[in-house]
Amino acid sequence: MRTVQVDLQDRSYPIYIGTGLLDQPELLRRHIPGNSALVVTNETVAPIYGTRLAAALDGLRTETVAIPDGEQFKNLETANLVYDALLANRMDRQTTIIALGGGVVGDLAGFVAATYQRGVHFIQVPTTLLALVDSSVGGKTAVNHPRGKNMIGAFHQPRCVLADVRTLESLPDREYRAGIAEVIKYGLIMDYGFLQWLERNMSALLAREPDAMVHAVEQSCMNKARVVAADERETGQRALLNLGHTFGHAIETATGYSEWLHGEAVAAGMCMAAHMSRELGWISDSALRRARALIAEAGLPVEPPAMTAEQFMALMSVDKKVEHGRIRLVLLQGLGNATVTADFPVEALETTLTAFTHQAA
């Protein structure tokens, strides 16, 4: 087992990374201060891992809520199902909410934990690659609104993250590849050495070789932990983690959160961000080709669905990263070097949108 520490003073917590961690109950129990827990999972994950988690919680007063599976259910209506369970079972402020599942489960359960009785304890047990390397770490919680992704949320750090890489064995291939998009992101924005490792080892990662998966998860978590420790509430550096996300969130919203997986939308979005970076003269043609080739090798989309440039602009204008009416984007100044900026000529964005929407059409 490897441990990555997220250093946030009195809100610091460990990320445990390894295989078979679900079968080590002491890892969870040391982070549960009360005697009651509510497990939030989904209808797909519950039959696979629910019994093992229940065994780890033996002796506690435990209830489980299994929500429908899918990004389209990450909304206030589904959150109410969890609130109903908490209230019906008279769970108090010492209750610990445990998220067992992917990013949707973690985001929604964390939002409920942040808001139930003004905040209760929270633990992340991610079961998808995307959740292991990104959404389970850092305390961002949210639900979607029909007009925008993650527009209703709160910062609420977990007490620990239990990243059992063995859970990836049951992950469908499409979802596994979608998680690799977030892994690639860390290489592109801040870790050129890791990017080179991915270029050499993508085939091993796609084959789910345990050593490759553990290294990719550990390196991704280390990078994210470093950014979160420096900027917990995304006032500056943490926004770098959103490479491709403004474009990607527009794709997800336009397709109703049901056709494209989050990682797929981010992958296409990263290609768009890299293209725009090249248009600005910040990266070379060869750097753009390398970024696009790595994303393609992972089996991820390099172009968006059929959307108009006007659709993109309208949806991007309501993204959380808009400030004072200006769209802020994460762009590349080199491979392994990103920046957050709203200081770009709108013509460069229009050129990129036109290039990709013409391709999509």
C-alpha cells in the first residue's frame, strides 16, 4: 500500500492506494468517529462491492442508498433520496457518509455530506479510474443543473480516500478509458516526466497491468494533492486541473449528460485547448500532435460531437470559470506547462471552435 497525504492543516487526510484495500477494515474504521454510517452507492456498484464494504463496517449502525447509475442522475432530485434516508434513519451530526462508486456517486454524496446538518463526516471509496485519480481527491462536491454542470456545490474534504485499484478490474472498458483522460491531463498541465512515462506505457495501462495502474494512480494523486494543498478553493493554481473541462462541460451539457462520459468530453476538450494553444503560438505543431496522439492511443475522442460554434460559446459562457463575463481557459504554454487565462484574442477561440465544429459536422 502507498499513502499520499493531502496537506490541508486541520483538514489534512490520507489517500490509501493499493490492491485489496476494501478487505482491510481498519483503514476505514480509523476515520469514522461516530457509530453510524450511510453508504451511498449506485445500482451497478452495490451488487459488486456492497457486501465487502458492509463487512468492513460490521458493528456500526449502517444504512445504504443505491442511486440510479449515470451522470444524468447527478441532480437535486437524486440528492433528496439521500437526504430522505438520512432523516428517516435519524442520522445525526456524527454520521459518516461513505461514497462507494465513481465520480457521480462521490460528487453527489459529498454534496449531501457538506449540506446535511451543515456538514457531516465523509469518506471516498472510488471504484472508477476517473474517481481514483481526480474526483475523489480535493473536496469538490456538486450536483448538475439542466443549464450547467456542477453549478450547485460546496467544498467539503473527505476524512480519507480508499483507492483500491482492484476495483478497476470490474470497470467496463469505455469507463476505464474515460478515466485515462484525467491521467493524461496531469502530464499535460504539470508533469512532463509523467507524460513521457504515459507515452511509453500506455499499452500497459490499457491492459490494466497492476504496476502500471498503481503508478498512474499514485502519480496522479500526488500531482492533485500538491495543487489542492496550494489552492484548496480554486482561487488560482487549482484551476489548472480544468484543462479541457470548459470545452468538455459544454459537450456534456449539450448532450444531456447521458451520451458522452465525462472523461470522453474532457479528452475532446483537451484536444481543443491544445489546438487553441497552438493557434496562439504557445505550443508547436509537434507538441499538438503528441498530445492528440496520446489521447487517441488511449481510445478517447479527439473531436467533439456535432455542435455549432454558437452552441459552444453559449454553454461556455455559463461555466463556473467565467469571471466578470470573460471566459477563462486552461491553455498549454508547453507540454507539462499550463496556465489559466482570460487574456486571449477571441479570434483564437473562434478559430478553434470553427475548426472543430466543421470537423464534427
